[in-house]
Amino acid sequence: MDDRKYFTMRYTYDIVDTASNTILESGFSSEEEAYVYAQHFQILNYTIVKREHPTVTGLGRDPDLH
């Protein structure tokens, strides 16, 4: 069975303080959105971290069987 067709990755982006390594804000849908947020609130000394979230598709109820 080829598992690759059932698993896809979803990505979110976090703003992390570089000095304390703590997450300041999280859950942005794009790197650009995180960057704009950091610029708007004048956050200094930060890095944007990309997080992977696996999603599963195709393993639910088969409507043809019911």
C-alpha cells in the first residue's frame, strides 16, 4: 500500500524570539503573513519558523459501501 496518497503536509509559521527561543505568535498561514505581523507590531530579534502538520485523507467512510 502506498501511504503517500493518504498523507499530506500542512504548514504553519511561528514568530520565535531569538534571545529566549520562545514562541511569540503562532499559526500564521504564510511566511509573509508572519513577517507583516512582526513588522506591524515592531517585534525585534525574531525568526520565523516553519512547522509541519501531517494531515490524513482518504481513510474515512466509503459512501459506496453504505
